[in-house]
Amino acid sequence: MTVSLSTTQILAGAGVLVLLFTVWRASARKARAAADAARASARVVSLAGRVLFTGAAFVGVQWLVITHPGSPLLLLVVLAVPDLIAAHVLTRALTVTTMDTGTTRRRGGGRR
């Protein structure tokens, strides 16, 4: 049994294969982008939950110390610790660091 295909039929078949491959790649990219977006939003929700819990814990401890006065040193510590933590976080977040790697690149791009 011999199959006789014209040039037009071969080109049409190759075009269909290229089209199927392109659609498959596009759907894989779209699925990867959706998964990345879902991971990013889960990270934001998780971070927001941790921030709210920690803030509530700080407020609760501060409220207890302020409503039951005793030691002025304890009051100072309870009010200062959250400020120090916030200052540290903001300083790290707003500090810009750069790495100058333009002149020391190796050929091939990998580590050796």
C-alpha cells in the first residue's frame, strides 16, 4: 500500500502540527502564569494574616500593661519593642543594595 500525498497536503499537515504545538505551548504558559499568580496571592494572604496576628498580640500585651500600671520600666519596654521591630523592618525594606556584576561575567553564564 502506497500513500500518495501532494505538496499542498504535506504543507497543510505540517501547518496543522505547528498550530497544535503553538496552542499547546500557549496553554502551558497560561497555566504556569495562573499557578504563579495563585502562589503570589496565597503569599500575600499568608503575610497579611501573620501581620494581623502579630499586631493583635502587640496591642493585647500593651493594653494589659497600660491598664494594669505597675513598673514604668515594663511600660517603656512594652511600648518600645514594637517600635524597634517596625524600624528594623522598614529600614531593611527601604535599603537599596546593588551588585555590580557587569565586568566580572564569565563566558557560558554558569558558576565554576
